[in-house]
Amino acid sequence: MPTYSYSCRDCGHAFDIQQAFTDDALTVCPNCGGSLRKVFGTVGVTFNGSGFYRTDSRGGTKSSDASSSTSTSSTSSTSTTPSAPSSGSAA
């Protein structure tokens, strides 16, 4: 069950409470009877790794709508790699 933070608009009383997703939000302060508001904090989720953004560099297949700077850098590195072995085998 998630924990929600509430703060009273009238007296400033702040508290946390565990509620189910299906429960209605609290509206009345338990101290003074004033109106409550939900307090939203930072989210504790971090997405690490590749594949979450279109601009991430990928080692494999490139999409057709990739940025020109990304495709240019991968093309130049690809064209440089084959030329080195072919010149070594020809000599």
C-alpha cells in the first residue's frame, strides 16, 4: 500500500498515511478540522541503461529517424574500420 503525505492548509499540521489506491483522498485535518492538501515529493525511481530514449546510442540497428549527428558519427566510424584491414591485406 502506498504512503501519502498530507498537510493542513489552516494549521500546517503535516502527516503521512498509508492508503489503498481505491481509497478516497483525505480532506479534513484530524487536528483542527481544516482542509487538507496532498504533498507531492520527489519520485524515487531511476531508469538506468540504454533504450529509454530515442537519442541513446545503440550498438546495433539504427532507426531511420535517428538524428543526423548520430548517423554521421556511426557512418564515419564504420567507413574507417573497413579501410584499415583492406589496406593491410593489399600491402
